[in-house]
Amino acid sequence: MRRVLFALLLILLPALGHAEVPLNLTAQEQTWLRERLAPLRVHNELDWLPYNFNQAGKPQGYSIDYMNLLAKKLGLKIEYVSGPTWDEFLDMMKNRSLDIMLNIANTKDRREYLAFTEPYYITNVGLYVRNRENGIADLGDMAGKRLAFPKGFFFEEFIRKYYPEIKIVTFDSAPASFKGVAEGRADAAMDTPGVARRILQEEKLTGLKFGGKVSDPRFITTFSIATRSDNHILRNILQKGMDSISPAEEQELSRKWSLKEASETAAPLPAGDMTYLQQIGRLRYCAHPDLLPLEAITLDGAHTGVSSEFVKMMSERMDVPMQLIQTRSWEESLGFIGERRCDLVPMASRPATSDSSLKFTSPWLSPELVIATRHDQIYISDIKQVLGNKVGVVRDSAAMSILRASFPNLELVEMDSVSAGLKDVDKGRLFGFVDILPLISRTMQSEAVKSVKISGGIGLSAPYAIGVHPSDAKLAEILDHAVTSIDREAVQTVYKRWLAVAYVDRVDYSYLWQLLAGVFVVGLFVLYHFRKGMRVTAELRAAHSQVEAANRSLDEKNQALDRLARTDSLTGLFNRHMINETLGEEVKRYQRYGTVFSVILLDIDHFKAVNDTHGHQTGDVVLRKAADLLRRHTRESDLVGRWGGEEFLIICPSTTLEGAMRLAEILRAELPRLAVGDEPKQTASFGVAASLPGETTDQLIGRADRALYQAKEAGRNRVVCL
């Protein structure tokens, strides 16, 4: 029976990975949609390429396609209104002659008459100057100079408030603002890179160049959808439609309109690489036939799982076809490499494969190693907690190699398979079993191990890379160039979509898969016996409800566990474990891609005196208010955490030292304003540091800590950088 269910799983998994997310509309929202007969009027600009423009009378652009996708999912009737300026569109929202505005920033002034969805697109803004201008790279260089942008943009509100020394010059459109710079009527134009690229190309403004990216985090541009403030039901319907849009759908739109930032766009592969690949003509690859959700071969001989989508990314990146060569086992796949019947294996674990059998590229995926225990064991956050206990691991696996190297004193018991290891945990013969998260999760779902849970990560991961024959050094080099140029976020999106996690408490998935198998069989029955379909439909609905209820319960418990493991109980901010994890990821990203980031370490001044004078309850209130302040004044992409005691740490991705200093000064100025009534006014000292080449996480934090110490030594309530 289990083999049959697994076969069905292989057939159903790809479809499940792309399944529509339910809208979960309320009865009131469904009634509103049914009773809305007139089309919704949606704003369409004339020339804001590539987001929202009109060409030959047809609305086009990323935002237009996004709205069309929403309308299709929700069953909305829409009509686009083209022609008015941005300010005129805002007036139309106020006088109720327009229903929806796209690609609009959520600002305080606009919230008085508009209701906003969550952002559907986030980007930076840059400054664009004449070719001979070398003195403008950021807003700090614009004092006394003229800055151009279209009328009504939210930039204007922020420029007037935070950069009053800059002279504002507004134009009717984005192209007009760039032409204004070219003609000498302004010194710089400000807009998103996507818009700027299109304008410079289509208007042939060869006399302009990119001056620099605006580092002030307040100018991170977010696109939301806005309705009138008195139409919250439409806003909520749109938000639920947006929530149902999958990452794959968003990526497809982004690729269509070439929205990847210029600095992030992968450079072409070297000419020599392309010539070599063209001579080969195609690449043959072998895969593991049974390693879901990482990879597998379906009954009809198709490659599926995470690596199947990565292979497609590689094929597109190298512009060379890749052909699957079927094998019956992983050992046979490795044998085919040795016999030159395959050119590569896309998902080889380096520690688990001897150096003589394969030559490797850089890793492209590093799943987390986790430990599974019985339900009656506590949550495990460090492998050292299980020292002295027997821990199972698959013989000759990546997990075994990594654990032996990292924890030589750990008592490891070699097992034949993940299934065998989990069953021994279930029966009490092993305290725990370690392997990568997707393999343990998938095995728990398909095997009868009802008393086993995933108790936590152990702080290690297993790297997977492409492997080739040891003598194919040139091919390995070319593949490595392609691997390192693939968008890591796109890979992680694919991985998360295939990953089904069963943390701590889980439902009986063997029962759920039996239900799905029943759905499949009943579906065939319905095709041939439609007249009997009413009764079957009721059974299907009941089964579907059980699956949904179980999934909701699992999601809620996963989220609760995740919050407990990652947040500080007093302030609700991320805890030190989460900070360290994120710092490690940012350092790796900087070392590989050169993406600069900064950290801000702050300490509440004289906090001990607050506790001693006003009591610990007042001290807790001060810490919570400080935490709220940090949340309000940082971006969604920033990570804010409690470092310990009265110390907080902010990680600012894609932020220079100057940008982090500016944010720290804002926070320093705002902190004393938190006091209410008799509460003591608080100040804080700040240490700021930006990432440097070759620097470790500890060295970076050490610099921020020394800067913080200097701020305190210099009299407190100040910002110092190192």
C-alpha cells in the first residue's frame, strides 16, 4: 500500500507545488463581489515604464499585469483610466471617481483618505546626473542643488522634511524630469533603476549617467495598491488576492519586465565558457531516483523536486540543453559519471562523496541539519544537549561526515536509511536521529513513526553542489561560474516551495496521503460515473476539509514554535540566536557577492539607575517602548533584536556606513521623546560598523562594540562609527 501511495505522491507533488492558494474570502466579501456590477476604475499612467504605462491605447507594465492577475483570481471586472497626471489621479480618489491606484507609496498624508494593501514590490532609488557631474553620489551631495522628479511623488514629502536644503524641481512625468536634467534645468533626477533604465534607453539620453544609489533607508520604494479609505472591504479583498499570488507568479512577472536591479543582474558568462558549451551541444545528467523533495524520477521518467527546477535555471543561464539520463539508484548514477555516460549530477553532497569520485562546483543549496526525537523530549537547540546519548545517522551520508568532523565525541549509530533511523527513535533504541530537514520531514510523512518529532536545528547544514568526473576540470569551472551567478533568492524560493516541514507536533500524514489517494481514485470514478457524483463530491469535500484543518493546525503550531525559538519574550524582538544566524548569512552574502551591510549596536544609558530608582517594572516598560521605537523607524528588510540586557542590535542589509549612521542619529533623537508623565527620559549610545572584506562576524560585532564603548566614554547619547 505504501508503494502505491508513494507512486501517487510522485504524480501529485508537482501539481501540489503549484496549487492555487485559497482566497479565504468572508461571506460579506463574497457578497460584495457578487453584487458589484460596475467595473472597478483603475489608474493607468501614460509613461512610467516599466511599471505602469500606456502604449497605443493599451495599458501595460508590471503593475498592470499584477492587477490583471489579481482580477483574474478574484473574478473582478476592471477598466483602466488613462491620461490624468499623478496629482489628478489622487484628486480622483478623493472625489470618488476612481476606485484603485497602483504602485503607490503608503505615506502619512495619503492615509487620511486612502487604504493601502501590503507592498507587492520593493526597490531602491538612484540619482541620475549629467556625464560631466562627478560630485553627486547621494542625497548628502545635493545641498543647494536642484533635484527633479514627477509631481506628486512621495519623494517630495520626505525631501522637504529631511533635506530642506535641496531645491525641488517637479515635472509632469518621469521622462520630463530626466530631460530636465539633460537640459540643465535640474542637477539630478531621482527614480527607481527600472524606470531610469527604460527612460535613458527610449529617450536616448546618452548625456546622463547613474550617479549613485540613495542610501537613506526612508527612500526605499514600496509599491502598494490603494483604495479609498471608506472602502476597506475592497482593500481586504485585494489583499487576500495578493496573498494568493505565488512566488513563481511574481518571478514570472519580474522576468517579463526585467525588474532585477542592474547591480544584481548576472554578468554574461565568459566567451570561452560559451564557446566550450556550444561545442558540447548538450549536457547529460543523472539524478537520485528517490530523494524527494530534493529530487526524484517520476513513474513517467521525468525529473522532479528542487534540483529539477535548478537544472532548468542552469540550462537557461548557460543557454545549453540538459538531458536526463535515467538510473535505478544513486550508486548507478555515480557509476554513469565514471563511465562517462553522464556529464554531471546536479545534487551531490560533498562530505558524503569521496574526493576521488567527483569534482565539485560551489554549493548551490545547503539544507539545515535537524534532529528528530520522541515527542516526550524537550526542544533541542544545540547538539551538545544530546552528548552521552545514542544518535542515529545514515551510513556514509553527509550528516555523518559533518557530525564526525564537528563533534567527534558524539556517540553516532550508523543506520541503513532515514526510515530505519526514525523507527529506532520511535521504539526508543535511539535518543535521536540527525539528517537534513527535507529528508526527515518527508520520511516522517510517509512512514509510520507517530511518536517522533523534529526537535530543532543543530546549527549545521549539508552543502549540495554539482558534481562532474574528476578529469573534467574545465566543465567544473564553467558550471561553477554559472552556479555562482544564479540568484540565491530564486533558489531559496524553489526550496521552500518543495519543503513540507513537520515541526514538534504533526498530524498523521499517512492518513492524509491515504485521503489524497482516495481523492485521486474517486476522481477517476467521477469521470466515468458522473451521475453518481453528488455523493462522491460530498466525500471529497469532507476529506478536503480534514486535510485543510490538519494543515492549519500544523501551521499554527509551527508558527508558535518558531516565535518561541526566535524571539525575546519581553520585547517581542528577535533574540540573540536569530541575530547570530542572520549575521552569518549577511557575512556570507557579502563575501560572495560584495553586498555591503551595516550593524547598529545601542545601549540604553544609565539603565541600572532606572531599575534602582523606579523599579524593574518601569525598566521593562522602558525596554518595551525602546523596542517599539526601533520597529517603527526601521525597514521591513532590517532585523531588530535584543542583544542582551539593555542592548539592542540592528542589522541593515544593503546599507552603507553613512546610511546606518543616519538611521542611528534618527533613533538617538527620537528615544528621549518616549517618556510619558513621570517616566524618566532615556537616551542611548550607539556604535555603528559596516562590513569589511575578509572580516568575520565576531570582528564586525567587535568593531561595533568598541564604537559603542567610545560613545559612552565620550559622554553618552551619541553615535560613533568604526
